[in-house]
Amino acid sequence: MSELSERIQQVLDKDIRPALQMDGGDVEFVKEVDGVVQVRLQGACGGCPMAAYTLAGFVEERLKAAIPEIKEVVPAG
């Protein structure tokens, strides 16, 4: 795992995952390529009508704030 991937995983574990788990959801880090991070929302977050907001307004915002070299966070396909 690259140094950047490890930093992403740390931010997910420390700052993002606990909040999502409080609502019955979770997030899985899939991969990072050229500053674009792919994640998969799970549990209650996976099928939630607010999933797009959770991804962009929460997950992406927090990751970019902690790791400036991240350009975008997208759902894994």
C-alpha cells in the first residue's frame, strides 16, 4: 500500500468511519489513482437516498481537508 493510500485509510478510520457507523453505515477504501479516490459506501449508507451527499459533502470534504493532494472522491463502480 502506498504512503498516500495509508494516509487515506487513516483519515477514513479516524475521522469518517465512526460518524457513518453511528448511522448504521460504513465506507470502504477501494483505491486511489492520480489523486482520485474510489470508495464504496456500505450498510445503511449504501442504499440511502442521501448517499451522493454523504460521499461529496462529508467523505470528500473531510479527505480533501486532511490530504490536499486528493482531487476527487468517487463511488467505486
